[in-house]
Amino acid sequence: TKDTVELRKAKQAVEAQLRAGLRDEKALGSALSCAPWDPAYTSRLYRKTFGLTPKQQLIALRLAHARELLESGVSVKEAARESGFADELYFSRLFRKREGRPPTAHRSLWERPA
């Protein structure tokens, strides 16, 4: 339907804004404002349709970016900062909760032997 097409376009726009602003504290607000609806309505509709809120999507994108950085050998502190997490300890707890292992253990899986 027309509504579904419009919603999918809005989702793409929101996700593009979130990806572009991973390190920006205001990324979520900017992303929600690019949809054709009120930000609160957009958030509810996004969750109802896609199963997670835009904030959860932003966190998932940040964690995916951090995972890539850790796999390339970047320190945990740098991965957290470059992915938009201001607090390294919060990042570590969240990473462990989502990935099942701490970021240091994930990073060591990708280290090459000397």
C-alpha cells in the first residue's frame, strides 16, 4: 500500500541519518525529524513496524561499527569513542550484553599472532 511504501522510505531516511551521525549526540533527533511525521509518532510507528525503536537501531548501528573497529585492531577506548559512546564502561557493559563477551575478548579473537 501507499502507507507501507512511505513508511519504508521513512525508515531508509531515518537509518541513513543514524549511520551518518553515529558519533553525534543529536543524531536521533535529526533522524526522526527527516520523517514526514511527528518524531514521537515516527518512533512508535517505527517500533510497531520494524520491531525496535530508532534509539535501539542507533545503538545497534553503533555496536556494529564498534565491532568492526575492534576487529581491525583498534583499542576498546577508541572503538567506543569512534562509535559514539561517551562512556567506555557503558559501552563495555552493553557490548558484553549484546555480544556475549567483553570487547577485549572480541578484539583478541581478531588479533594476528606476532
